[in-house]
Amino acid sequence: MMGSDRACVYHKKERYTDIRSRRYAKVEVDAVIVGLGAAGGVLLKELAETGLTVVGIEAGPFWDPASDFASDELHARTLAWNDTRLSTGGDPIEFGSNNSGRGVGGGTVHFTGVFYRFHASDFKVRSLDGVGEDWPIGYEDLAPYYDKIEKEIKVSGPRHFPWGEFHGPYPYPEREPISANAQIFRKGCEALGIKSTVAPLAILSAPFAGRPPCTNRGFCNQGCLPNAKFSTLIHHIPKALQAGAEVLTDCMVTRILVNKEGKATGVEFNHNGKMYEQKAKLVIVSAFVVETARLLLNSACPQFPDGLANSSGLVGKGIMPHSGHDVYAKFDEEIRLYKGTPVLAVSQDFYETEKSRGFVRGYSLHAHGSRPVGMASKLATKAGIWGRELREIMLEWNYYSRITVVGEVLPSLGNCVTLSEEKDGYGLLRALVSFSYGENDKKLIAHGIEKCNEILEAAGGTPAFVVPDTAHLMGGCRMGDDPDKSVVNGFCQSHDIPNLFICDASVFVTSGGANPTETIMAIAARTADHIAAQKYKGKLQPAAASF
């Protein structure tokens, strides 16, 4: 593995240089990007290709799929951010492999590849349903970037997608064949008159750019060794390096630097116990919801005693995971949940608000595969199933089918990331994450579970158990036009510090009922266009001047 003893600096020729010999570290670059996941990878590529000098800094290693990814559930846990995060509230969020990644590619390295656009209604929740806040941008602002990304990475999808504003076609045809679990799901949906489709996936259904089509190996969450599944690690980062970007790995950014005029001047980072600085005209934070808020708060200084970009007091506030409850049923025939890509069939029939249900907003349903260790550990830790009962279930685990609810969670300021009093190995205060479901969230979850059981029964199964879960954390630095009610504007530029951008899932105003990766990437591509336009307008100047 390209870990901290070997990997640190990568140039356009992918040449390794020890950071101690990096004498040009004090040279000011146009932009430094903290975190190289879904957003950071896109930003690095797009900005480098416009001719900007860009450095991306990543806390984890530069993964090599051929040597670092394995068909092994336990080994795959190394891909996640496993540093301690303190979690509390009525419904504490589980971290580790369930959320952010650690390494170049971030969470895209171990996500399922489900690739949805948000619906137009997701951006107007306050106007339509009287809850949350409206985004300062709409679907129409992101539509060209959705198009761009889908074409660029060759998203595969159904011939017709019946929900939302985009109905296809996708650049690559739908994945075939689908798993037995997906077939069960579609059979149950059809019996109940619920529309379903093959999933839109950032996974190849035909060869592309030297990468093979998916063979249904099924280890999407453990890292795709053949590279059939997209990640910024294998797509955006190599293109960024080719365009002249630089990547620093195994480097933990500990502070954003600010001058007396209140402008960001770069970042401070730790590599192997030594501190370094990277000066930049622009600082872009794309470090995931928890680490982004934590870094901004830990960067408090005399000019900004409450943390950077926090004049509104909203940094870290209003975080939103998706409810991700797993609903299982047992069948008389073998389903073999481990076979095939985890999610191969979906439905968004319950995505939009239907007031007769007694709650607002909605959810997606996924026929979601599983692996034995993951299934057993969740049954034990989240469903409270232990001992003989757990053993008997796992002896017959091939007979179970599963549907996952991806439910929208409404924003609440009480759900937040703050700083604890406990310090980590870098001397930074650890994040304290507090989360509880609201009443609307609970009603939505109950409705989703009921529908899953109805679908599984209609397909011939016997409902067995429900595993509570969350995923896809969003919010904490929401965008908006009013600096008193938001942290960044519609281009992810902080209201308080003009040359500080925050661009990742933390800028989400509402969470939608769909996997957020494509929307994160679309926002990043739009932000990159905005930054590049400022460069050509002559506004990209040293940190002492205004952006």
C-alpha cells in the first residue's frame, strides 16, 4: 500500500518526491484543495485543466486498486475514515465504513455506485412543503453539469427513468443481468403496481478508456479491483495530474491560515509528525461534512474567534444523514445476497410529498445486496440480534432478501457538529456529532419500512427483521443568499472570507431522498467553472487582495 512511509507528493508524471525535498512548498499556488473525494477530485481536475496551479491535500494514502483492494470485507475497512469521532444524540450516527473515506478518491472508492440526480423539488422544499429552506440554486443550474459528469464517466442506466426531470437516455446501457435480489424486488413492485427500474450506476456496462465492464464481482463497497466502478481516484485524479496538478497524500490539514486582513493565505498540515504550510490564493475545503466543519472550527483565530466562515453561527449546524433502514425477508428459495453489484434495481415512486401519508418529502427504495460479515455485524450491533438467533439466521443467510430505504431527513439546527474537549493525535479537538430524528423523519421511515415489507411479501417472502441505519451525511455549511442564514453562497464561496470556498456535501440545504454523489460532483464542477471565470476576469489575485 502507498502509505505514509512512501507516498507523499505526486506530480503530473506520477513521480514520487519526499516532502522533505519539496523546497517549493512556500511558493503560492492558485488554489489548494483539502480533501480529494467526490468534490475535491472534480475540482482538482477542472481547475488544473484551466491552467490554474492547484495542490490537492489528502489525509490518507494514494490507493493502488491492483494491490490495495481485496475481495475481503474486513480488509476493506481500511478504506474508511476510522479516526475516533464522538457521536451522541437520540439517534447517534455510526461512522467508519458507513460514511467518509480516507485516501485519494474518498468515499467514491467504496460507495455502491448508485448515481441519481436530485429532483427539481429538492431545491424548493420551503416553497413547496413549508419546511427547511430553499436552495439559492435550482435543478436548472445543475442540469448541464449532471449531463457533463454522466457523459464523462459513462453512467449506465435504464432505457427510461420514470421519475424527476431527467428520463434518459444514459450514456451507457443498463446493467445486465440483474441479481436475484433485484429480481425479487422488481417482482414485488410489479405485483403492487409500483414502478421500478434497473439502477442508474457509475459502473461500466461496456468497456471505456481501458477499463473493463462490470462482471458482477459485487465488491463495490470494498474497492473495485478491476476498475469497472467509477471513483475520482481512477478518473479525475489521473487527469488532474496530467494537467499539472499536484497531490500531497498522508497529510492531515490542521488549520486554515488567515492574514490580518481576514483573507485565507493557505493551510497548515501535518505529515509524519512534522508541520508544513501550503500557501494559496484560494483555499477550498472538500473534506466531508464532519471534517469540514471541524477544520473550520479548529481554525479559529483572533480575526474569527468562533471559527472561519461562521459569522452566522451555522458552521456544523443542520447536518442531515439519510435514513438507511434495511428491511429483510426470508424466502423458500436461495437469493444469495452477495451475488452481483449491491444495488441493481430501484424505485422512486415515493419520492415526492404526498400529504395523505401524514409527512412531507419522501424516499428511494433499493434492492440492496449484502455480504455475510456486514449482515451479521449489523444484526448484532443495530438490530440487537445475538447468540443462537443470530447463528440460526446466518446459517440460512442465503435465503434472505433485502430492501434499503434511502429517506430524506429534514434539517434541524440541533443536529450538529461541534468540537469536543478531547484531542486527537494531531493535537486537534475531536468532532462531537449530535443527531436525532425528528417526528417527520420517523413517520417517513415507518412508511418506507411498511412498503418494503409489502413488496417482499408480494414477491413471496416472509418479513423477518429491520436493521436501523443511516448513510450519506450532508449539511453543516449550507449555501444561501443571506449571510445571516447560510455559510456559503450559490457558488460555494464563503460569505465571510471571499477567497475561502467550501465545496462538498456540507453545503447541501436539504438532503433529498436520493444518493447525493452525483449532486456533489455537479456542484463541484459548477464551482470550478465559477472560479475559472474569475481567473480570466483578472480577479484571482494574491490573498492580500480581494477575490
